Amino acid sequence: MALLIPFFGMGASALLLGEPLQTWKLGAAALVMAGLAVNVFSTRLMASKPAG
């Protein structure tokens, strides 16, 4: 959850301060989320495979 701090910060600045969310910012947030998903799910898949 700590890795999501920039994502929530960007959302909070848009909601509370009225900062615009440009397309490139949303794309960057999607890339961050995709990277986190790959990290979490690849670790789980590697742990569930039997050794050898």
C-alpha cells in the first residue's frame, strides 16, 4: 500500500485543489498500477509453482 502514495496524492490534489488530470498523468498512473500488479502477481505465481 505504501507504493500507492503517489497515486492517492495525485487523486487528492485533483479533488481538493482542483488540479487538472492530464492524459499523460493518467497514463503514468496506469503504468505504475500495472507495474505493481506484475510485481504482486508474479511473486504469488512463483511461490505457487512446485520446485523442479
